[in-house]
Amino acid sequence: MVNTKVNLCGIEIDNPVIPASGTFGFGYEFAELYDINCLGTFSFKGTTKDPRFGNPTPRIAECPEGMLNAVGLQNPGVEAVISEEIPKLQKVFHKPVMANVSGFSKEEYVYTCEKIDAVDSVGWIEVNISCPNVHGGGMSFGTSAEAAGEITKAVRAVTKKPLIIKLSPNVTDIVSIAKACEAEGADAVSLINTLMGMRIDLRRKKPIIANKTGGYSGPAIKPVAIRMVYQVYDAVKIPIVGMGGIATAEDVLEMMLAGATAVEVGAANLVNPFASRDIIHDLPRVMEKYGVKNLTDIIGAAH
């Protein structure tokens, strides 16, 4: 009998599989397909202070071994998320949920995190300082250690729940950024967000995505994600939530061996809405195949 439980920032979860923000809505949509309580938890749709329509369309472009997206943080705003979306979610999901927060200024991050922190059903707050698809915010805070540390310190001052800072791979030194977040009070870091990418339409001779560039996700980015998680694990003492190209139970083990305590599944959910459920169901078989009795034993074991 294998044990799939892990402890993420003081909260035990049944397994380390977490659908990533932006790929699972607010959960209740997927609850129509299967019992989402099989998940460790999930990170709900990126939430900002004010409602956002997102970027102009087209927002999606297919790529070999992945996809580009530039949705642009479309969401109803934090007040509506708390008053409308979370109550609907609570009817179908009976575990702590991970809230994902974005902003365009330090003040916006602080406002939204403080509001979300007061919601009982939220277990963790994942602060996205790494979205490549919005102008004037998001990734601009995640590309320097100083800015990342400043946002972490500001939201730490108004939150009691475990704080997870989501990092961008579009940097030269992700380790220094992770260390800055840890120094300013982050309880964990999650990585990686999407890589900056672009496609051009040969007939129109123009970028396919209206935003011109988008975030590249899918199986092709997994080696980059594994490498970055491995590097950050050596540099920080706080847990890591690893993501990037995860599509199978084998991928989960590989990411945990690199140093992840839990693993987020992103693009795979958009290809197959049952992806996260199927990974969880297959996890015990794959653990037995590779002689893993307790998942916690393999966190960082490749080091």
C-alpha cells in the first residue's frame, strides 16, 4: 500500500496533484464531469482587484507539443469571486482551495490578498508575479529579485494564510528571485509559469495572437521546469510547487525528485478535462513500479 499524502505549508493534502490556475476555472465547471474532491487541491482562476475582460481575441495558438495563450487574466474581480464564485465552489469541493492573485501595482496585490485571506475555504494564496500576457503588471514584478521581494513583503504584512509566490521562467536567474521571496516571508514558491512565445500566420503574415506574444505551455517546457525546480530546491528551505508540462503520473514523480512538494497540472487539463483525475488514479501504480512507498520520501531525492 502506497502513501500519496504530502504536507504543503502545514496543510496535509491527499495527493500532490493540483490543477493550475487558469486551466480549471473555479472548479465547479469540472465538478459536472467528475468528483473533484479526488484532487489534492486546485488553484482557481487568477483573481485581480477589479473585473477584467482580458485580452482581445484570438487568444490561443496551437504549437507542436504545447500551446500559446494570452487570455490576459479575465476574471470578475475579487469582490465577485468572494461573493459569487467561491460559494458555488463550496457546494462541490470540500477541501481547502488555493487562491491565485494577480495585480498591476503593489497596492492592488495587497488589497486582493487581504480580501482573499479572510475567506475560510481558502487554504493557500498563490501570488502570481509572473504572468507574461498583461501589460504594466504581472511579470514586471517577477523579473527582478528586488521587485519580487517587495511584493512578497507587502502581501505578507496583510495575510495569515500560507503564501506561495509564483515565479516566471523568463529571467536569467530564477534562484535569486526565489531567495528574495523566501527572505521576505514567502511560505513556498511555485514554478514555472509559461515561457514567452509567438506564432506567425503565413497567409496573413501577422502574429496569430492579437496580443502578439503569449505564454507557451505544454510538454515541451517540462525540461526547463525540471531544471529550474532543481536549481531552486538547492537554494531555498521553503517548499516548491512544481509545474510545466506535467501530463502523467511519471511526470509527477520526476518533478518531485527534482524538489517539488506538490505538482500543478496546467495545459493537460485543456487537452483532456479528466487529466488531473487520471494522473491521481495512476499514481499508486507508478509509485509501486518505481518502488516508492511514501511520496514525501522522494522530494528532492535526485539531489
